[in-house]
Amino acid sequence: MSAVSYTVKILSTEFITHNVKRFRLEKPEGYTFIPGQATEITINKEGWRDKRNPFTFTSLNSWPFLEFTIKIYDSHQGVTQQLGLLLPGDELIIHDVWGAIQYTGEGYFIAGGAGITPFIAILRQLYVDKKIGDNKLFFSNQTVADIILKDEFSAMLGNKFVNTITGEKTKEYDHRRIDEAYLADNVTDFSRHFYICGPDAMVQSVQEALKNLGAAANVITVEI
């Protein structure tokens, strides 16, 4: 990763769930990325400039600002807790772009919690380009209140946006974990592309389940 860095001001902040916050930032001239990629962010304040944490772009290159959608962990005295305290006008330092999750063809997106973030820009770009096609999104969360961008994903994907809620009982949603049995019941073609992002244990177990069900390694993309 290169040493490129830019100091940018926060333009706006907004909570979009009870613990997920949207940040919109100034966009350096010529700064671009591929949907699904990330950068490292540093808070430009004394005591925090040596801490670089990775976050995924959720904006599109055509937008006049950068956007990040970040889960705030108030119980940890760390970067996201500090990010949650920042206001428009405060400064962040962004670096070069990187990331392994890039769209290579229609298939299934499988996300757990804040692991949805690499898929936001990918699906937004496909929707804008009228190429959403037959892509399907499986999204696992603890509670209904945890679902990020529920209305937007519903508008983009319709009935191809499938939620499962594992931490509370509701009439509206499935309550199973995304495991081998769930995938066997809900995936119709294991030769298609699979994009997985979420907690490490979930990603590993879903990878293993897909391979057991016949998906080849070269159709499975995960964040690394």
C-alpha cells in the first residue's frame, strides 16, 4: 500500500440505524476507487493520528463526495467510538484504496451485520447502470433494528433481498443462521458467483458450506 494521503473535512454525519453512522467527506480531486474497495482512515486529532483503520467506500465515483457507512462501537475506547463523536468540519485523513471484493458477475451476496458495507457501492453501481440482473442478497443480522439500508436494498432488489434475523423472533423474517442447510434450501445454482463478507467465523463457515455444496473455489470471493 502506498503512502498517499489526503486530509479531508467531514461534510455531514447521520445515524442510519441505532449504531451505524453515515459519514460524507470532501472528495480529493481525481480520487477514485472500484466499488467494493476500501481505504484506511485516520482521525486528524492529537492522540489518534497513528491509528489507521480500514473502511469501505459506500459512495459511487460519480458522486461529488466520499461516503462511509460505519458501525460505531461505543463500548470500545477505539477509533469507531471516536468517529461517533465527530461533527461536520472535523478532519479525517484518508489513504490509498485497496480491497479484494470486486464484482465479477451475477450471483449471490452473503453478508453478516456490518459486513454488508463492501456490497453497498457494488449494488448501487449495478442499480444505476441497470445491471442489477439476477443478483441476490442474503443478509444476516441479530435484530430487525440492525438491518442497514433496508428500504434502499428492498427498492433495488425487491424479493431478491432476503433477510434472516438470528437474535429475535419476528413473523416477517427467517431466523436461521446462514449455514450449509440454509444455503442448500435457498441457493439454486452453485456454479454462480458468491461474494461473502461478515465476521471471520461466519465467512469461514459459509466458504466451507459452499464448497461442500459444490461451489468451486474460483467463484467464491471474500474480503482478505
